[in-house]
Amino acid sequence: MERNASSSSTPAFPPGIGNIFSFAAFNALSFQIVLASPMILYAKTLDASATVLGIIAGMMPLLVIFQIPAAKHVTSVGYKKFVLGGWSIRVVFIFLMALVPLTEIFLSKESRLSLMLFLLFFFNLSRGISSCGWLPWITALIPAEIRGKYLAREASMVNIASFITMIIAAATLGGNPQGWQFAAIIAFSAVMGAISLIFLKRIPEVSTPAQISSSNTPVPWKEISNYPPFRKLLRMTVVWSFAYGGMGTFPIAYLKVMVGIPEGKILFMTAAMFVGGLCSLWLLGARLDRLGSKPALALGHLLFLLILTGWFLLATSLLAFSIPVVLFLMFLTGMSASIIGMATTRLAMAVVPEMGRSHFFALYSVAGSLSLGIAPVVWGVFIDALQSSETIWHGMDMNRYTWFFVAVFVTFLFSLNRCHKLEEPAASSMEVLLKDIG
């Protein structure tokens, strides 16, 4: 009787898992500066084009490709040691980045931009290699029955920390930031990254499967990619990543270039994304484990179609620009991205078999990240190519950003189609999810 009672209850988090949440919080306080809006805005002060902004946004996911060669080493080194080594190296590069804005007294804008791109490359390279060990490590640590609960709690820590980061960055930069102000927020990022290493060291290690770590057999990448549930997830992830790839960069560029909003106000608006991310936890919560990932993915896609409709109306001037409208769109963006991110990761944890787990996750991460990295470069070139094509059509301002939002909308439709083809036998429908929320 005791055994039946305990088996029906939800498993508790294993000892030491609290360190993962602390690491996630301090890591978010760090990476949101160098990988998100503050770095995009700094690049704009150096007269970066949309293409260069796309390169900055795409560099991190593109360099995840190095997970493929790293996957054969991670099990022999150990998950914890592998991740800790890479994260430590990238913190060093953040400290170096903090010095770049201070070189304005003797370096031109072009030189500073080139130097920042150089440092960002090596920062993202170290991250791309070492992140190979993260998902296999966490998947081995967290019981399958509570992975949705874990992802929701981790997402809450990331969104709270990210919100705090954007508020700090916005207050520091103000309306007409100088070099020292950008140096200050990047230095803040470096210090938070260093603190995150303390908690990373405290996360429990897990043993890697002996048959995998000791095997010298060539990795069957073709067989891995053709595993049906995994293949369908890969296809959706690639299309979704391409659709989402420009949404963290070019709405920000639109607000700065086309509307003329100061940096500080843009970052305050961006902070609404993380409030939306927190609210996604209220929408999902325990529902993700109970109802499955597919209905959450469908809901997230439909919300993104609504978001892009709003940006289109703003860009065409059919809807008058107002800060409340932008805040609402940012809020929905954070909510939708968080919903899709949690649901996709949970589904990947469910469909990836234990044997070859590091390689499955490496291919999963690389496929999505390559698409996520290529996307902002492609979208940036697309926007730059349409720079002189602005026209008024039936009362609508059809400018380069208008066409960007139209193209992303169409790409999300393809991603939604792929979402419906995913394999998750126990999943409920989106209607059941909406009824449960209501």
C-alpha cells in the first residue's frame, strides 16, 4: 500500500537541483546584456546595418554547430566539467567586451564594432561547444514526470532575472547613452556571469552511460536524424527557429530607426517580454506535464500570428503608434516564446532515447540553432535590400519592416503546419488546453 501511494505521487526534485535555478537566474542577468537588446542598441550607436545586426543576433545560435564534434567528447570528460569549462571561458570574454566602449577615445566606430564582433565570436564559440553537455546533464538529473514542472520553474527564474536586467540596463543607458554607460552594463553582465559559475559548480554530476563513453564506433547521424518522432520535431524546430530568428532584433531596430524611440525607453518596453514569459507559467504550470507539449505549441504559434498582425498594423500606419500597443506586443512575444521554448524542450526530452542521448541533443540543438542563427542574417539582408522600396499602397506604408513582418507571418504558418504533424500520443488538443485554462 505504501508503495502504491508513493508511486502515484509526483516525484520531488532531487537534492541539489536548487542550484540549477540559481545558476539560471544569474546566467540570465548576464547573457541578456551581451546577447539581446542592449548589444543590438550598442551596435546601432556604432552605425551597424541591419545585416550586421543580423550577424550579431545569429552568431550565438550559428556557433552551436560545434556541438556536433563536441558530442563525442562530452561523455568522456563528464557533463559538469565540460559545461563549467566553457562557461568560465565565456565570462572572460564578457570582461573583455566591457572594455570596448571605453576605447572610443582612440578607436573609430568601425574599429569598435569590428572588435566587439571579434570578441562576440569567441564568446559564442565557447558557449556553443560547452552547451553540448547541458541538456543531457539536466535530462539525466530530472525525473521524466516532473520535467515540465522543472522547465516552468527554470523559465520563471530566467524571466524574473531578465526583467531585472532590462530595467537596470534601461536606467543605466537613459536616452542618449555614452560609451562608459554601455561599458558599465557589460561589466555588470560579466560579474553576474562570474557569480553564476558558483552555482554551476554546485549542481550534482551524473555518470555518463559507460557504453557510450567507451565506444569508438562512428556516430550514426543518419539513423539518429531519421528516427521518426525526432525527425518530425527537428523539422518543426528548424522552421520555427527561422520564423522566430529575427523577432528579437528587428522589432527593436524598427522602434529605433523608424519610430526614433530612445534606447532607455526601448529597453523598458523590452522588459515587458519577460513579464509575458512569467505569465506563460500561469498558463502552463502543471498543464504541460498533464496535457502534453503539442497543444502548448499550437497555442504559442497562434499567439505569434496575432503578434505579427499587430506589428504589421503599426508598420503600415494602419494602427497609430502607441507605447501601450508596443508593450502588449512585447508581452505576448515573451509569453509565446516561453510557451514554445518549454514545450519544445519537454517534447525533445520525451522523444530522445537514453542511448546516444548526447548525440541526439547535439543534433537537436544544432539544427534549431543553425536555423535561428541563419535567420537574422537572412532577415537583415532582406531588410537592407528593401531599404529604398518604401511606397504607399492603398493607404498602407509598405516599407522594409512591413515586408519583414509579412514574411515572418508566412513562415510561422509553415511552422504551425509542422507542429500538427508532431508525434505525442498522450497529448490533448489545444481546445482542451484552452478549456482547462478557462
